[in-house]
Amino acid sequence: EILGISIDSCFRRQGIGSFMIKQVIETHDIVELYAKTDDDAVAFYVKNGFKVTAHIKNYGGQSVVRYHCVLKT
């Protein structure tokens, strides 16, 4: 399960995050990887082959979309 991944905005779109995910999968022989994210990062997970499901959560009367991401290697 990915609890947090972040790349400084100056270094995004250079493949660093994708490289990190691939390294973890290869190093630890992972067969499934999970992450939860929001609108800002969902495209990153889709680009890296994750299957994405949207879930609407209500926080204090406000609806927020959260994405559950699963990668099966």
C-alpha cells in the first residue's frame, strides 16, 4: 500500500515517481499495490497502469471524490 508519494513540483514529469514505483515492485516482488488519491494525482496512477475507482466521501456536508487505485503486476 502506498501511504504517500510526492515529487517536488520542479522535478515532476521526469519519470521519478514512476521509477520509484517500479523499483519498489521489483525489489520486493510485489504482486498488488494499492493507493488512494485525489483529483491532483489520479492521472499519475492511471499512467502507471493502476485501475482506478472513484468514491464520493462526505466531509462536513461537502462531497469529495477520492480514488482507489490498484495495480496488479
